Amino acid sequence: MQFTGLLVTSSNRPMSRLLSLSGGTSLAALAALALSAVTGCGSDTRTATEPVTPVTTFQGVPGMPEGWGGSTGSQAAVGLTSMEKHGGASALYISGPPAGVSVATATPAVLIQGIRADAYRGKRVRFAAWAKPLGITQAAYAGLWFRVDGPGVQQAFDNMNSRPVTGEGGWREISIVVDVPQTAIGIALGNLYSAYGTLVLDDLRIEVVDATVPVTAPTSTPAPSADSLVYESTYERAARSPANLDFEGVAAVPAQTVAWLSQHAVPLQTTDPSAPLDDLEPLRQMIGSAHLVGLGEGTHGTREFFQMKHRILELLVTQMGFTHFAIEATTPEADDMNRYVLTGVGDPAKLLSRLYFWTWNTEEVLDMVRWMRQWNITAPAGQRVQFLGFDMQSPGASMDSVSAFLGAVDKAAQSDATSSYACIAPYRNRGPTPGSSTTSYATSSASVKSACAASLKAVYENIASRKPAYLAASSAERYAAALHAARLVQQYETMISATNAATSSRARDAAMAENVVWIREQAGPGARIALWAHNGHVNAVSSAMGGQLRASFGSDYVSLGLVFGRGSFSAVGQSGGTITGLGTWTVTSILKSSLESAFDATGRSRLLLDARTLAKGGADAAPLAGPIRMRSIGATFDQKLEAAYFGYQLLPDDFDLLIYLSATTATVRLPFHY
């Protein structure tokens, strides 16, 4: 039997147009790190004739333990219990699905941590735990799992699926032993469960052993895994050792660190866009002369995030000469909104909903768009602000734009383009009805995808090669837009052709970075541009959009993240991998070891931190530099896994600036108009 569970963070991968925004994770940060598949191997211990056994009744507090990421899958619950423990005050329990749910089709529960391999390279390692089975039957998986990740490959792996913990009994020690190669980048470890009954685990540990201890999984040829750059940037931000292996909790941020933060972070007065901008003067100084500013957000559905970004945009436009605003939305649809912002043509509420992302279809964004229009009415021509898009997830309008352009300048080429786009047309996702699942394209044969990519490239190259004739028959602006639209279709195909979330995510971020560069080129020398996207895109991690902009533009790109303590937000609900619909969710807890915890301990409602000052803070500021956990919620959210929505960040490597809001509410969502 095989289990493949893609465990990712802050960016959602392509689903329908109404669901696919980042944050980060296609399943919205089910794990604390962007790690590749957990792939099982070995014999399946279940038989087709085994009866369905009800789940063991068990008392505990459901929820992901602090320091762990993962998913409950189709299992009943994951949480902490004081009823059964090997040592200390609590232990981990995982309970299987209820009666009537087949284990054969149930998704396993997975707990995961990722650590750097530095301390274990070239050594034999044992990952061990104390386990107690409570009526476990039909166990496909019941125990530990451990994976060693190298440059683009999975170097070692064991998930105990050939020797699960079963039955009923007392505490027993279980373990996995593997060799960690010298080239290892990181280690992913955790617990895996798919069975009836309940498994209790406690006092996990990872230790170096000598060669007399036999490995539990034979060494095999390294298996291809996630994109090497994704692995390297992910593990660079991982801790050097695992946390909370005994399930007794983690240490809080030191008091002296909180004191340093309280002294050096700048209080902000409000998130109200109608208020004066005086309190943002320190931000103006921090941004300085940078021409690109990435405005992030820790969720896609927080009202106060959007209002603060509105205030920041006003500052950038009215006091700092910014003339271009670009958002995580597709170019042609954003161009329609730009026409309104510049000329007043169109209904902004309808145009906003026609971006097709529920995340931006809110009262807060609409208020910002209307402010942009009012500014442009009286602003001198050289100071007017434009509304643009740099995403490429929905190619329908781009395909239509190419067709319309060619129809005006080259009828024969228009017919050829229609034929060339036939392979991607089923996935165009235009309008309120989501298009075909992109999964079917990703799993197509290599020859099918190669032929489609070649067809899309031919359309782009035709427009590029006939530039003189097409320019003569249109205009420089229309030609540039058509060529860019053809490129957007190519980018989309590259993204949906990926067979794993990490590669798809990297392709999307690379495309968005490319599109920001295009916007910069079109805007002309000296143009200053504000970018609106999730924290997971604007941060300077090498595989993210912001990281690629940092590589191209250095300090001329400034990344600003927004984080929050407690409160509500809009998100698409999710339970065990099943989408439950768009709604409002609330988080009430903060990880003690997180950046948010440090901000919370200051007692301030709103703070602005220049993370670039951490290096001058010595030992007091060092814990904030990281790796430190920071919350990241994308377009989807599973309430049962609240503690899992924290990934590691490095400061100021990832964010130059951070704004913290202690309490938040959900965005005010608007109806869609088509």
C-alpha cells in the first residue's frame, strides 16, 4: 500500500478560481514546513475480510500539539491526553475513524516536523517513542515515520507500515533506524496513523547510534522528491532539533526579548483608512527610496490587514510618489479595473468580483479602489495610480485577449491560436463556473504535456516574431499586452503540469516574479510599485516571488509582512481534507514560541518592527531573528489544526518589516456579479 500526503505551507495551489489563492498552501499549512510526499512502502497488514471495528472511546483534548504540523486526515481526532501517559503530564493520542468508515479508503492522520540535518550527517540515527495501543485493528499505519531529504531526492525513508502497532496492551518502545548521508539537507519526522482504535505516543526522541544497531529500512536508490531549491530554502528556516517530543509544551519567548521588542517596535495608532497618516511616518523612513514594496498578509481574509494596507497605499501614493499598485490577480481582469481607476468607466463592485477571487471581493478592497479613483480625479497626470495584476492562475481572459488581438491584426494567426489553445481550453476557469480539475492535466503523459507546451509556445513566438507588422496594425500598448497575455497562458500550463505541490508552487511564484518585472519595465524608469499578496509570496525566501525579486533588485525591493495575535478571518473551511465552504473562523491561541507570542507579550495593540535592526539588538533580539515560528493561513483553514498553521521564518532574511495587530475581524465579503 502507498500513502502520498502533500504537506505544504503558505500558498494554495490551483483548485478552482474561487479557491486558489496563496498563503501560503493548497491545503493551507497542514504542515509547518513545505515538505514533499510521505510515500509508504512495504506490505499492507489489512485483509479484505476483516470486520469494521468501532473506534475506541477515548478522552482527550483534540488539537495539534504545539510545535507540530500535520493533518487528522479521515481519522477521528488528534490531541493531548493526561489519561494515558508514559512520562510527564500528557501524551499524544490519535483515534481512528468511526464505525462505518473504511480504513481502506480513509486518509491517514499525519504529524510532522522538519529539522536541519546538520547534526546528523554521516551518522546512523534512531527515532524512537513509547507507544500504547488501545484496541487497534486493521492498521494500515500505526507508528512513526522518518524521512531524510537530500538535493532533490528522498535519501532514506521508513514509515513502519510493515510493522504497525496493533492490539491492546501496555507501553512498548518502537523505533526507526536509518543512515543519514553526508549530503542530507533536512529530516522530516513524525507520526502516521490509519486504523481503528487509538494509539497513544509519548517521550519521542532522536539519537545517534553506532553501526551495531541495524537499520529498519534497507538502503535503496534515492527516490526523486521535491524541487531542490524548495528543500534548501525550507530547511534553511527549520530548527536544528525537533520541538515538543515529550508533548509537555515548549518554552516561551524570553522576557528580555519581549522587553527589547517593546522598546524598539513602533506603535501604530489605527487601521482606519480615513484617519490621518501621521503615525505611519516611521514606515515612510523605513521604506526609503525602494521602488518595489511587497505588502503581505498572514491570512487572505482579515479586515484590519486590508485596511492597514489601504492606509499604507495612501502613504505610498500621496507622500512617496508610488504610481502603480499590483495585486495577486490575473492581468487582463485587473486591466478592466485599471480602466475604472484611471477613467471612471465601469462599476467597481462588478469589476472587483470579476477578478474571480473571493479574497479580494470585499468591502475593504472596494473602499481602497474607490479611494484610488478619487485620487486620480484630482492628481496631476504623472501622479495618478494604476491598478494591475501579476498572477496567472486563470488563463481564460488571457486566451481571449490573444484571440481578440490576432483577430484584429492577423485572422489566419487567430485561427491557429484557437487550435493551439485547445489543449489548455478545458482548464480556463472563466466566470462563476470552475473549469475542469487541473489534476487530470498534471497526470497526463509527458508527451501530451510536451505537445501542449509546444503549441502554447508557438502562439507566443508567432506574436514575438511578427512584431513590426503587428505594431503597425495596432499600437505599442496593445502589442505588449497581447504578447504578455500569450506568456501568461504559457506560465499557467507550466504550473498545472507539475505533479507535486512544491514544484507547482515554485512555478507560480517564478511566474509572478516575472510578471512583476514586466510591469516594472512597462511602467518605465523610476516607477515605484506596491505589490499586494500573501506573506508567503512577498517574503524573500528564495523559492518565493519575493525571494526572486530580492535576487533581481536587492534592497530596491522591501518586503513587509502583516501578522496578528487573535481574532477572526474569512477562509474556505476544510476538515480532514474535505472542503466545507467559505466562512468566518476564529483563532484564540498563540504558540508560546512564536513571533506573535512575543508581540502579544508587549501588551501593545499595533506595532511596526524594522526587522533589519535585529542584528544590533544582540542576545536580547536574537530569538526574534529565528528560525522562529510565525502564523500563516492561506485561503483554506481547518479549525482542528489551529496550532499547525505556524511555519519557521528568518528575520530580516524573509521580511524587512513587520506589522503586528493584536486583534482582528473577518473581511466583509461582497456578492459576486457576473
